[in-house]
Amino acid sequence: MTVTTNNPKTEAVPVELVTFTIDGTEVSVPKGTLIIRAAEQAGIQIPRFCDHPLLAPAGACRQCLVEVAMPDREGNVRPMPKPQASCTMTVAPGMVVKTQHTSAVADKAQQGVMELLLMNHPLDCPVCDKGGECPLQNQAMSNGRTDTRFVDVKRTFPKPIALSTQILLDRERCVLCQRCTRFSEEIAGDAFIALQDRGAHQQIGRFDEDVLGFAGAESSTGPVDRPVGEATTDTSGRPFSSYYSGNTVQICPVGALTGAGYRFRSRPFDLVSTESIAEHDSCGSAIRIDHRRGQVLRRLSGEDPVVNEEWITDKDRFAFTWQSAADRITTPLVREDGKLRPASWVEALEVAAAGLARARQSGGVGVLPGGRLTVEDAFAWSRFARTALGTNDVDQRARVHSAEEAAFLAHVVAGSGVGVTFGDLEQAPAVLLVGLEAEEEAGITFLRLRKGAMGRSRTKIFSIAPYATRGLTRLNGTLLPAAPGTEAEWLTSLTTTLGGGLSPADAPTSDIDTSALAQPGAVILVGERLAGSRGAYAAVVGLAEATGARLAWIPRRAGERGGVEAGLLPDLLPGGRPVADAAARAQVAEAWGAEIPETPGRDTAGILAALADGTLGGAIVGGVELADLPDPAAARAALDAATARGGFVVSLEVRASEVTERADVVLPVAPPVERAGSYWNWEGRVRSFGAALESSALPDHRVLHVLAQHLGVDLQAATPAEAHLSIAMTQHSAWTGDRLTVQGGAPAAPPAVGFGQAVLATWRLQLDAGRGQDGEQFLAGTAKQAVARMSAATAAGFGVADGDRVAVSTKRGAVEVPAVVTDGMVDGVVWLPLNSAACRVHDTLGASAGDLVTVTTHMSDAQVTPVTHASDNSEKGSR
């Protein structure tokens, strides 16, 4: 029997069905379906511990035993001699299955397995974190014996073992289902936890290289992957290292694995749960927030097959304490006699409106919303800038940026709807990563790429980067080595090779087979770091046009895609409409009921420069961390100069920051947990969430709505519903006119590297010194150490050996970190983490990727040599 399924992206595919009988009911399921899955489709419950729909079958716990009968060659249905594990056996035509509901044999087998599992399991349910939501508890009641025959002493272990500062292991609770080890091997690709020893001594523990035969597996990258925090060691001495370790806690069926932050804090039946969306990156992962008495106690992964399936990163899971930190701003602040004092909302809004009105008349107001905004907030910020302040001086990019990037976003991203999806990544024949380290900057994207690379489609992953990261290695990826700033050379070469019809022998990249990138369905993923490479965005558009590959842009912050759609760029209006186009302005003016300024505005660097020289009369700033900017010192000086000469600065913030210290009025806004809203994830999918906690705190869009009323403008954003209606009116028709063109010009010439110098490569690690992780001490202990990576030839030129401490410096300052000699890295390049605790590149060095730095084997004031950068500091913000 076959049926036909219609997939809008593929041709009709026939599906062969198999008919069998389970508990007396005839069922037809696709060929290859496991018995336990077929039972689920028929509404029949079979107990299990090791089975998980996203993990390969293991048959480890044996709790799902069922009675199976198969037809022989003559068609006689004969029972198999012993019960079978339904999680490892697929259905067959004519098969007859009896579960514990209809078979005494299956029921007895399941009771026997349960008796063995409980034999050594501790009776500590009242204090176990899993108590109340434990499959072992539930199935012991439904499928176990009513009494016990075990009278001996239960096995015990010292407890707990600290697999990391974040994850703790109680070995006596473990039922050896191997969910955690299978997740680490199959999904994350991190060999951080393993099944060790045999027989009665078998147990789960930290990955043991000697026992499992992986000795030397981390010879070149070991120091980098070790957590900063101390961890108890077992036979391996290797610490737990993974960005996805918290998933093992959630899928553990018995509470053997627990999170240090939640351990012994609450019982599940005391918690109130709310579905939400993670705020730490642009993936839009579904999460569940569990809270009690107004306090969030834990976050779990939500189930969303089209986005994050059932997994989230440790950052999304554990980094939520920042929203209730001690420096949370709960009341408006107004500066008086040089100091901020508490004020009422009425007073603060009146002072803010009056100050912004004066600044508008004294040159204008710059608008810096930041990348944390929800969709509702982003549209309110955009409308506030254009209608209440009459300016296009608005830019959400608190990072390295460029005019070329803005044109790319307007040309490719804005108004494009749902484009490349997570599912497309799994099915693509090839994916090219440009300016993107997926594991560090978009964790769930990495898991979906790995699923494609290791799955049936065997997706080929290519990355243009200075070295092959641990993440790329776990994707079985291919490095296209490039120094920072030279990405356009690779992209142009690929365009010539794949789109120009050259034979492999004539291709400039003949030593690396990249032909898969020209196959239908190939994808190019572009990261925000590419803004620092002149000509790269134009080159990537050319490559996509030449090969037919689909393009997707993956920013690091959750609100940036929504900000692009809302027009939070100096030359862009909502929906991809160019500011300079009269028809585009007319459409937005009709929706907003106000004239739109016709002159494109300044970008972030231009706004800060205008504040510094007095061209602008003030600024309104959202969640911008000055340390994230390419030149934090210049940003601080710009805000200081603006307020010193009588300019006016308003800050909308959740917590005290360097901006609030310099602001004339501070208006507190609600963190994600205390408000409803939506994020526009990188796919183009709108991800809505509700408020988990009741709060009187106001979201950005409501604060801006009231502030605009004081300025005589109606933003139509007083409530989420009104904000949604306003967005719908703005986006009621797609923009069909001309879009901005991406003109990159010639790539910048590589800087002349002098003696003792190297080109800087840098990006942010997932766990770093960002304020979104503040207050989570256990998670902070698992952050990777800051190191300086360089090739063997580069290290030899500096006289540096692997593990030596080196000073990487500019004329601004220096950072001192261990050196790691990295195989296959581009010569003449040194890589540093952008914002780790011991290495803040922008803040300390005042440098960005592609700049020159000096490397010495130790640091002293006399040895910090002034360096001539590849570009002047005045250009840094727009690179």
C-alpha cells in the first residue's frame, strides 16, 4: 500500500505503508516505523526510559518490552520466543503486537525490568529535583510491582559529581538509559559524558579518554575547551565542556543529572509555567519559564519542531538572572544638580519631552535603539524617530557596521518574509558560512546544521574563516582559509569557479571541491561580522546570483531582524522601503499620518560623531552597551560631550549601565519576562510570547507612546494589540518598488604587517562577559578561557610556544592571555575572543577585526608599542 505526500518544495513522493495489528487493532503506518512510534499513533502508551524521538534507538533500558508475533513463510503467525524492545524493532506486514494492556507476558516482563531498575535506585523522591515530574515514579506506579522482594543494601556512590560548575551527577539515581550520552554524541557532538566500565561497575561519568579509546583527541585544542570554573574530576580528569549540557538535565528521566542553580530550590507542583521565546540570539527558540511567587526558578526547552525541536543552548536555559539583577531600574530617574534622583513617571516624561524638543531644535536628536527590541518596540522606535523627532538619524547596530551592510539588509533581508528555514539547512546539499561562527553566535542553528551534516542529506558545510573552529570540525566542515578583510576574495573566486563555467583544473580553488555550493538548494549564511570586510556583502550577493544559492542573514542579537523590518536603519523605512524613494515615504506617511523626512540619516558612528562635535542636540538610547561599540572610549566621550555642552540624553533601560550614568532622564522598561511581545527570528518567522510574571513595568513601545503624546504625536502603540494593529497598517502592502543596491567597491588592501605584528581576528563567544549572563555564576564557570590563537609559523615568528602567555596590544592598551598554536590557521593572524572576561578587544585595544596588533611574549608598560592601524580610528565605526 502506498500513499502520496505533497511537499510544496519538492515533487510528490510516494510513501509505502505497512499494515499490522497492535492490541487487536489493525493499523497502517509508513514503512520503517518503530513499534513504539506506531503505538503512539494508535493512542497506545508503552512505558520507556531510553527512547527519545530525536535520538537513535538504543534498547538500553528494556522497559518497553512487548509481545511480538510474525507470519512465517506459510503465513502462520507465530510468537517470537521472548518479548522484544519496541523502541528498536520496526513494524512488518502482518505483524501482531501485544503490549502490556493485552499481554500478560509483556506486563510481567515490564514489571521485571522495573523491579531491577528500582533495586538500587534510592528512595529520595521527596528531595529529588525530578520528584513530581519523574517518568520512573509514574511508571513504577503504572507498570511496576506493588511490593519489593529486594532486602539487600542498595548500591551508593559519593554524590554529587560536579561534571561542571553547572551540571551535577548523582550516579546512584542513574538507570543507564544513555539518553545523556546519546545526546552528547548524536546531537551536540560533544564527547563530554560517557558510559564507562562494564557489569555491576557500569556507570555514567565524564568522558574518559583511556576507557573509550579517544586518547589524544584534543591535543591541539584542549586548553580552549576547558571550563574556567573548577570541577571535580573522575577517572578521566577531563571537565564537562558543552554549550548544550543543560539538555541532558531535561531529558534525564530520573533526576540523575541536575542543574546547580535549580538544585533543591523547588518542586514541580509548586511552579507556574509559561511558554516563551529565548531572548539571547536570533534563533527564536521556544522555552518554558517556570516561576514561583514572582521569581523565575528555571527555564526549560519548549517543543517546537520547526525551530529548536526540543533543544536550547545553556545560555538560553540558565542565563535569566540578569532580568532581576540588583541594578534593575524600577523608577524613572531625572538628573538634578549633576546627579540622578528618583522621579514620578509624570515628571520624568515631561522633562524628557521638553529636553528632546529643545534638542530637536538645536540640531536634531540621534536615535540608538540597540538590538534587544521586540517587534512591537522596534516599530514604535522607528515611528517615534520619524514622526515625533522628525529624523532619519536612527540605527540599531551597536557593533561594527557599514553602509554596504545597510544596503545589503535593505536589498536582501527587509520585507523578504520567511526565507531560508531551519528545515532547509537540514536538506541543503551545501551550506556556506561567511562571517558567522554558528555555534558561538546562533547555537540552535549549529545543531540543525549538524543534523543535516550527519543525517541522510550529508550536508556539506564550508566556512570562510581564519581557522577551523571546534564547531566546524564537529560539522565535518571544510575551511576556506581567509584573513579578516579578505573574505571578498574567496567569494569572488567562488563566483568565478561555480558561476563562470570553469573546469575544476582552471578554477582558482581547484584544491578544494566546492561544487556542492552550485547544486539546487544550496544556502549561504551571512553573519554580522561581514560588515567589517569591505566588498564582502556585494561579493556574497554576486555569488548567490551566480549559483542560485539562497541567502540568509543571521545576526547575533534577538531584535535585529525585527529592527530591519521596522526600518531601524538610517536609509530604510519599514518593509524594505528606501528613505530616498518618494513613493516609499508616501506609503509610510499615509500609514503613520505624518510626513517622513526625505534625507537619509546618520549611522551609529555618525550619530556619535555628531554628538561629540555638537552637530546633534541630543540622543535617545535604548539597550546599548557602550562596550559593544567598535570604539567604546569614543562613544563615552561623545555622550559626555553632548551633556557637557547642554545637549540632552534620554535612556530607556532595564538595568543601570554606562548610558544611564550619562543620561539626563532614565525611563525604566520591562525585561522580556515581565511583558508580552514578539521576536522576528532570522528565518523571518514571528515568534510571539506572553508575560510570565505580573508586573507594572512598561515595555518600550508604551513608554515611547506616552513620550510621543507629550510631543504632540500619536504612535498608536499604547497596548500590544494597538501596536500590532499599527504594524499591520504599516505593512499592509509589500514594497514592490526599487530597493537599495549593494555597492561594495574594491576590497581594502591588506594592511602591511610589520615585525612583531599580526592581523586581528575576533568574534564573540556564546558565553562571555556580556551583561545578559550577569548573576549566573554557575553558567559563568563553563565559559571558555580567553586565548590568543595563531598558526605554528606565526607563533615561531613571535618566539611563542603553545601555552605561553602573550600580550596582544595596540596604542590603546593590551590584553595578556595564553597562546594556543592552531593547526591550519592563516599565517600572520592572531585570534582573540571579542568580549571575554579577560579579553575585551573593543574596550581595551580599541581595535576590530582586520586591524593590526602587536604580539609580545610578556607585557610591561615599556613594551606596549604604538601600532599603526589598518584604518584610522575615525573610520572604525563605519567599517
